[in-house]
Amino acid sequence: MKWLTTTLLRIFPPPRRAVRWTAVIPLVGFLAVFASTMLFLLFTNRIEFLYPWAFSLLVVTPWIWWMQAAGYSGLTASRGNTALLIRLIVAGLLVTVLALPRAVKTSDVVSVIYNVDISDSVNEAKDTALSIVATTVAEKISTDQAGLVVFGRTPAVEYPPRETFPFEKYLNSQVGKDATNLQQSLSLSLAMLPEENQGRVVLISDGTATVGELKHAVTELQARGVQVDVMPVDYQYDHEVLLERLDLPRFVRIGETYEAATVLTSLKDGSGTLVLTQNDEELQRMPVEFRAGKNRFAVPIKVGAPGYYEYSARIEVPASKDNRVENNEVRNYLYIDGPGRVLIVTDPQGNPREWKYIEQALRQGEREVQTMNAREFPHDPLQLMPYDAIVFANVPADAFLANQVQAVHDAVRNLGIGFVMLGGPNSFGPGGYQNSPIEDCLPISMEISKKKILPKGALVIILHTCEFPQGNTWAKRITKEAIRVLSAEDEVGAIGYSMNGDEWIFELTPASEYDKLVTSVNGAQIGDMPEFTSTMKLGLEGLLKSDAASRHMIIISDGDPPMPPPKILKEFQDSQTTISTVAVFPHDPRDAQVLNAIASATGGRFYFPSDPRQLPSIFIKEAKTLRRSQIQKRTFTPTLVNDDPVLRDIRSMPPLHGYVLASEKEDPRATILLSAPPEEKDMVADDSDVDPILAVWRYGLGATAAYTSDLTEDWGKDWIRWKQFQQLVTQLMTRVSRVRREQFLRVYTYVNGNEGVVVVEDFHPEESLLDMNVTVSSGDDFRYSGAVRQIAPRRYQATIPLQGKARYQVQISADGSDRQEIAYGGFIVSYSPEYLRFQANPIVLREIAEQTGGQELDAELEPEKLAEQIYGRRESKRSTRSVFDWFLMALACMIPLDVAVRRVQLDFTWLKRMFTSRRNESTATMGALLQKAESVRSTMTGQKSEITSRKKSVERPMQPGAIPPRSSQNAANKTQPQEAPPSVVSEQPVDDGSTTSRLLAMKRQREDDTEEET
């Protein structure tokens, strides 16, 4: 037990002063108050603690008390007790913080989200459902909340939960109505419900979920304890006719006759007209009689040449015998493989000379060529399968629809078709292909980011630099740097904010007047700009007065002025004036977003440098990259940059007379083969950038090439007469065209409801086990990848969940036994499974209600009773929120107070002086000082005379018998003290309580002590 005693003595050392039982009162009182407070908060459900075991740490409080009570704090009794109380409070707050307190709130408010199905399958019942919502909400009590979510293919919040429900007859939300997504709608409704209230969802639907996984949403609802009341929308069609699918032969030989079989389903017997088309040309129209149930109708077809053939079957019946027309047509396709062709796409408004020479060169190279204008161009990648390569011959982007451009991109990436874009006034950047799918698949960038200035340009610099360190100094420096690098013909101006408001530091002036402009820049006084609008208008007015070929503006700012209105930005867009912005030390991240938005809206660039030293290089770059015309007309001989099979056996090339500006794509896969050499006047030190003329790369499964000059009598007039022209064109098309190999895999696809089935058969002479994968994609950003499993010898199959109506491309990759093959296919989903439903499915709704604890509502009830069913089931909802931060803030306030009480001692005499008039204080103090000075002088005089007399007596001859012993003399002095002289007593300073009086009294006491010792 000795070690225990030693340990206790180390923790509780012996007291330095007596400790009485009353000293424990502060500790006991604190613990009692603290425990009572915590228990009161806990048992009254005002607060709860996540880690209540943390209160066991209060065992340290006796040690805190003992160190104070035993005298180890070094404080007086009153200060020590105060410090002890504060220290105990700090300990209590710290323990409370560690226990992670959470405030408890109890609410009996009911929050209801009405989840209304507005998909096409329940379109007729939509108005009735919304009427039920309006009438039941009107009957709820005022403190309850109601919200509205509508859904089809996707959900949308019409009204968030609120006490007042401003229901309108018409819905503002726009959702796709060709599908029913119960999963997303229930998940969104759950997310809208407040945590602190009792939540409930009222689902009004037919229960026919065609998209999504419903079980995931039900699991989320169960975890939150949210009930779902369901109100089935009941319907049943008496008459409905639909075409399920169009079956085409799997393998076709040219010249033979086959059957296109249409599967028709009807609820009743009837008749109609079946129309079959091939590539949108009507093949056959025949009357048909059909029975209730499934019917099959076969139409003979014959294919005379390889290619892509799309077939459509449509049933025409009286409107009274059919409820929906969306499911009356189905599509399918046949692809007959043959010799690969090159498709040349032309401008509908173009001149035949723009593609004549490349067409002749390709035909001379024994390539099969087909020309097609942009209006005739396919909308689906599958329709491009007959072509090995596609060539755009000076076609502007606005000649295409968006899905046509996307079809080219998908055909290159997913089907391996080659692509070449030729230059011209309507191609690349001037043709409007920036930031398009076409630019994505090309090996060059159409963004001119690092080019030299060739035509005359005009530049305006707006300076808002006064709010960052040495900002105006940097502003003057970068403005001078920008002027210096401009060509002599370019114009430049600068605008700042001064005492007179927005004004020109100097208006647009030729950069050749550098010395004059530098003087104006050095004398500029730049202030805090309140807004961009007036400044930008001032700059735009100056730019529009200029005859420059390109106009550009640079704004450097911290971004705190408000965003200019769209009208101003549109004026810049209409005048083709771009704005680049530089964000420097923004006060808030949103300020930088303002500058970014301005640059994006006008086609400029946005910079956010981390170091002001980067500013000069940014302004030099912007000054050298004025958005100029991208068409460069000059004569030059292309420079060979890299070797490639495209240039095999080509030693020299004739000159070109123009090209479209483009930039290198920052991707190692992109290879620049030919470039335009820079002119000497445009050369800049350490400028390694080039203007691409010919570039190639691989993109996905395909290869693409960009040729920025043209092949006409304009820019390429010397090339089209060049003896190696046909050789270059042939080698270029060979480089990018799809490589055709012997195929042993046959792909067959069909649609089954909302699923696509892919069947692959292996016809290789030697049977082997293949590792096979499928990739399915569509133009709606749908992409699926997965394995294809073997279901029989040489037969593989995969089932893919689809997203509804679309055209899907299928790519099969197989690997095994020294074989690597790629096969293609696809399928067309003609309409959404939403239109395959003829009646409601209330069973699904009842299962949702049963699993979540809800109930089925009767739409026939009176609004009052129906509202009672929805809002009447009321239980108190207990919710918590963290209040950790409040106790942490209290702890942060108490710690400095604890240090102050223990380490800082204040003189409170200043309180007395605050209430004493300044004049009286001054007079009293001066009088006291004079009185004390006189007293000191008198005392000093008396002491001097006494000391002198003592010295004289000591000088007399000493008589031993007359001198008493020291001890007796000291005793006599103690028992018989000498009385002070009257003059001295009368002049004793009076203690008036001031600091000066106390100091003088202490000095007098020391002098008396010295005198006694002497």
C-alpha cells in the first residue's frame, strides 16, 4: 500500500496552510448545481448527450479544489475562491463539450408531400389528382405543412413544404411524360421533408413504374420512418392497338427475297392499314384484319445492294378504336456489309468546286465515293456504318442539326469510322465548330490561345486594382507591358475610376505612340470602381469607333462590382467584341465567378493568378492574342513537323495561299504533320507554338485528320495541280479509314420491353472460348458496359437495361485463342414502355403503403374525411440538433477569464478618482505634496542636529564607569521610549488615502528605522 500512498501524495500534496471543512463548500456547491442543471435538461427532454460517459471526467474536480484549498495557487482567499469557481466552470464546460450535447425538439407538426404522377399513362386523371390535392390541403390545420412533387420520367418540385400552399391550376414544372419513375419521385419527396416534423408522402399514381429501382426508394423511406399513403389512379383501356416489334432477317444475301414480320397486339378484334417503309420510302400499304391478342403480318422485302436499310412499320386504325398513337409505329434496320465508301459532306449553299478535286482524287485511288449535303446527312450513327470515312468539305456548323453533329462524333468513337475536316471560310472556327462534338474528335483545338497578331486590332484595358497590395503599381506596369508588345498599327486604350467617375486614362491610340502613353499611365489615379456597367459601355463605345479588324477588352479586378446586365453582354456579343478577365485577390469566391461569367458570355478567357508577378505575362499573352480573323491569307510552304504514313514518299510540297488558324491540342496522341511557318515580324522569343496545317490522331475506335487549308482553286490551287496530290489524298484516307478485317462474329439484337437483348454467334472455323464484352451507347449520354456470357456452344448473350426511346449503338469486343475481334450492331427503341400499359397496377402501390406503414386512400371520400386520413394520424416527432458549438464558445470565453483572475491584479482606486472633480483632485494633491515636502525638510533638520550632538558626545574622553551595558540601555530604550519633539509630531504627514501619501509614509518609516539602528 506504500505505492498507493506515494501516488496519492503526488496527486494531492501536503497542504501549505490549514484546510478547514468549510473550504469544501465551493466544490460541493458547484457539483450540486452542475449535476442538477444537467439532469434537469436531460429529464425534461431539452438536451441529450451522445457520449454521456464523458461526465466521468469530473473526477478531476476534487484535485482542482485541493490545489486551491491547500494553498498551491498562491492567491489570497477571496481571489482564490473566485479562481476556483471559474476553473470548475471551465472543467464542467469542457466535459459537456466532450459529451457532444444535442438539443432536443419535440414537434407534432405533420409535413405532407403530395407526389402526383403526370406521365402520359395517367394523363386523363391528372386534373382530378391535382383537384384532390387542392381540396385536402385546404382542410389541414394551419400549423401543418404541405408540398407538391410532380413526376414522369423525372421528378420536379412544384412547391416545397410550407404552411401556406398557393396552389395554382397550371403546373410550372416541366418533366418528361414518356416514362414513370417512382424511385426518383419518392426519393425527392423524402429529401424535401423536414427532419424535425412527422413526415408523410401521399402518392397518387397508377403504379406502373417503367424506369428506376423502386425498392431502393422504399428502403430509404423505411429508414427515415416516413409513411407513404397511396391513392391508386384506376384506368383500363377497352380499345388499344399497338405494334410490338418489327422482325427482320438476321442474315441477308443481296438479290434474295426475305420477309419483314410485324407483331401487332390488340385488345379487341379490328381492322386497319399496315404501312411498311424502307429508308422513309413507302414499300407497301396493305389492309389487315386482326384478332384480339397477338397478330403477325409478313411483308416481302428485297435488298439489291450493300448498305444501311431502315424499315418502319405503321398501323393506321380509326381513332375511336385506339387510345394511343405513340405505340403505332416500330422501326428496325438491316446492314449489308460491302466495299467501304467515303462520304463527302457538302454545304447545301456551297460550290461544287469545294469538293470536286478531292472527289476526283479519291476516285482515281479506286475508292467508292458518295457525296451528300448537310440536309441529307443521317441523324443516327448506325446509318453511317456503310462508310469507312467521312469528309467535311467547307461545311458550316449551322447547316447541321445537333443530333447530326453528335452522330459523326459517335460514329468515330464507337464504330471506328474515319473523319477528315477540310479547311475553308466555313470550316473549323469560322464555321462555328468551337466547343462542339466535332472539335472533341479532331486532333486540333479551334481556340486561338497563343497566336501572334496579324491584322489590326483594338484593345481596351479596364483597371480596378486599388484594393490589393501595390495594385495600382502593378496596373501601370502591366499596362505598359501590354502596349509594348502590340504592333505599331494596333490601338490601345485604358479606363479607370477616379474622382470624376469612369474616365479614360487615355483613349484608343496607336501603340506606336508608346512614349506619350507611358506618361499618361504614370500619372493615372485609379480608385475603387463601384460597377462594371458604365465602364464597359464607355470602353465598347470607343472600340466601336475604331476600324480595327478585331476588338478585345481586358478587365482586371477583384470582382466585387456587381454583374453587368445581360443587355450589356449582348452588345459585346453582337459586336463580336470579346472580354478576358483577370481576378486578383477577390473578397469572396463568388466575386471571381462574376468575372468568369463575363469572360464566358463574350468568348474571352478567365484568369485567376495566385501571384501578382504572373500579371505581366497574362497581359502580354492577351495583347498578343486579340481575337482576330481566323482566316489567314498568305503564301507559304508548309513545314514538315513529324513523319507519318500520310507523307510517305513525299519529299517536297508546293505552296499554299491561306489557311484557318487553329492550335495544337494538348494531348500526346495528337500529331502535327504540317504547319505554317511564322512570319519574321510575328516571331517572339521562346515562342514554340505552331499553326497546324495537317494533324492526325486516334479518337476512340476511329482515326481523324484536320487539314486547315482547302483543296480548291483558292488556297490550294498549287496543290490540286501537284503531281503527288492524288497520292497524298489516297494515303490520308487510308490512314483514317476504318480497317476492315474478316469477321467471324455475327451480332443480332432485339428489344424486349425496356431491355435490349444482344445475341452473338461465332462462325470461326475453330471453336474456342472467347472473353466477350459489350458496350452500348446512345446520343443521350447513355453508356453501358458489361460482359456477354456464353449460353450455348458458339452462342453468347447479354441483356441491357435501356433508358427508353432512343437509337443504341452496340460494340462487341472478343478476345481469346489468339483472336481479337470487334463487331458492331445496334437496336432502335421506337417508343417508351410507358405506352405498353393498358391498365393501372394498384398492387405495387399497396405494397409500398404496407412496407412503409401507410394506408390506401379512397379518392371518393369527402375532402374533410380525406384530409383527416392524411393529417389526422399525428404523433410527436422527436428530433435533435447539435449544440456543441454553443458550449464550445462558452468555454472559449471562460478560459481567458480564468487566466485573467489568476494572473492580473487591478487597482480599483481609479473608480474613486472618476467621481472626484479634477480641480479638487489637483488642489488636494498639490497641497498634500507641499505639506509633505515641508515635513520632510523639518525632519531632516532635526535629524542633522541630533546626529551632530551625538558626534560631539562621542568625541569626549570615555569614562568606563559611566557607560551602562548595551543590553541595559536597549531595555531602557524599549521600556521608556523617548517622546518625539513637538515640532516633529505636529509635522507628521497626514494619510489622505492617495498613492503619494502612502509612498511618503513608507519613506518616513524607513528613515525612522534607520535612525533607530544608528
